[in-house]
Amino acid sequence: MIEKEVSIGARRERRFYVTTLFLFLATLFIVLILGIFINNSVKSRRLYEELYFPETNTYICPSPSSSYNPRIITNTTNQSRHLVSSTQDLRHSMSDQELLSQALEVSHQIDEFSHNISKNKPKVAFLFLTRGKLPLAPFWEIFFKGNEGFFSIYLHTSPDFIYEPSKSSVFYKRRVPSKEVQWGKPSMIDAERRLLANALLDISNERFILLSETCIPLFNFPTIYNYLINSKKSYLSCFDDPRSTGRGRYNKRMAPTITLADWRKGSQWFEVHRKLATAMIADESYYPIFRNHCMPPCYMDEHYFPTLVTKIDPQLTSNRPITWTDWSAGGPHPRRFVNKDVSEGLLNYIRYGSNCTYNGAVTSLCFLFARKFHPSTLQPLLELAPTVL
């Protein structure tokens, strides 16, 4: 009897040791697997951050007045083949669809890793939609001079345009892969989305302003930079025009996706923040409808983006442009200014002759840019540059 009890005790003891050893080995295995997983996750995250959030050199933009708070921005050196920094050649071989997809992927990654992006280091992207050479480039050169790292420049030109300015120019190698553009046609919207997508590849770009070769800046760079960076809204006009040049252009075939109540009109020359810029290139619901049913006398550049913003979120825009245009003469095109028209009085009228709302407060500083200025205006503009810029 005693021997039997000893035998049973021995078996229990062996079972205890075997069970303990098994639990120890199982725990060790789990810890090992968990360690490998954590290590790989840390390495992947570190690799992503090195690619998308490299170390930067910091600059401070001088503030022209105490009305605006100066911001710190960054001149980034990008190590990723997907992200394009302001100092790189913008040429690439991506198709439009690949470009849009890549820009959306970058924006998605920015949202996902937003805690790694410093919110006080944005740049303003200047998107020039031109036929060829910028006739007022010397005036723009003065505007940009001394503010390197605070801006990015993108040029969409005629595809057969091959002129390249000198290496000292801010416009050197700033042309994006371009296609032929026809006024009022879908190709115009394609070009604008192409510019936005190229600019969205640079994670430092936070504001995006569309300009033409006839546009000029109305203030110095710090004033415009601080105005845009500190703005809570985008600047894209969207209004319901009951006339034949407004509602009269609506095509009933757009219903039910786009109704007459949705239909809006606005200026082609917009300024938007990154969130809205991303939405403008992401749209796949409304663009095909416009492409198929908005043809002259319906002009996509006057209706597509205003209607799109109204559909997705009208609160994203202040519903006014910041590029001044003189439509007082009527007709399909605005007034064009030539050499004899340019004076300090004209520019001051444009600069301070209006009232609007900025971040909830009334101000007379409503327009930051103006058009249409003929190439002959370059000399008088250069003479006024010390006063204006």
C-alpha cells in the first residue's frame, strides 16, 4: 500500500515538472514571437519615417506686420522616390491616373502619420497654368527672392514648349509633364488637377494657388504667405447664377447625380488648402458627368470645381476669390491691362478697394493677386516693385 502511494506521488511529481516545463517553453515561444513582431513593426515605422519625414533645415519667414503671426517652414530634402521636394526636377513618367493615385496615397499617409508632421512648417505651392514662357517672370523673381524654402513652384505649359530659364531662376526645372490644353474644355480641368497632384506629392505644401501667365502678386511675399497659411478657409468662389450664363448652362442629363440646385459657377483661379486640394483630385463621381455633358457654351473651368465643392462640403471655402479680375466691361473675357494702365493708384485701388471677411473679421485686404496684365506692363511693374513688393 505504501509502495503504491509512493508510485502515485512520483507520477504526480513528474507530471508537475512536465507541465511546468511545457508552460515555460510555451511562454518563451510567445515572448520570442512577440519580440520579433514588435521589432519588425518598429523597423517598418522607422523606415517609413525616414522616407516620408526626413530631417529638415528650419527657416523663419519675416513678418511684414504685427497683424499676422510669422510661421516657421521647412526646406525639405526628400529621400523617397514618391515625394517631390521643391529643389528637384519635376519630370516623371507617370500617367495621369498613376499621378493622381500617388498623390492620394501620399495624402493618405500624411493623415495616417499626422502626428509626425510638424504643423508649423508649411509651404505655399504656386501653380502656373501657362502656354509657354512667363512674360512677367522678372516681377515674380523679385517677389520670391529671399524667401527660398517657403514656397514651391509648378509650371504646366504647352507640351512642345522647351524653353528653360537659367539655373539662378526660381522657375528653373519647375515644369511638370504637361498635355495640350483647350480653353473651356475638359483638358483645362485635367491640367489643373495635374498641377494639384504634382504639388500634393510634396508633403510640405499646405496651400495651393492657381495662377496664369497674366497674374501678378499685389503684396510682398511675407504678407501673402502669412495671409494664406493662417487662413481657416480656402478661396474658391461658388455662386448660383440665375442667368443664361449660369443656370442656362446646366444640362438635365447630369441628373440625378447633379441637379440644378447643385449647379454653381465661380472663378477659375482658386486657392485651396491641402484637404480641399486632395478632394479635388480624388473625385471620380462628378468629373465624368461634367466631361460628358458640360461642353461649350458650358465651360468646365467655370462650373466643375464650384459645383464639386458645393456637393462635398461648401464650408471648406470662404466663397470668394483672392485673384482680382476686372469684369466691368462685360463680355466673355475680363479687361486686359497694358503699359499705360499701370500706376501705383491702380494697384492700390485693387489692393485696398474692397471689403471682405478674413477668419471672421472684416478687412480691406481681400485680393492678393490680380490679372490680366499684358507683357507690356512688365517695365512699369518693375518700377513699382520697391513700393509694392
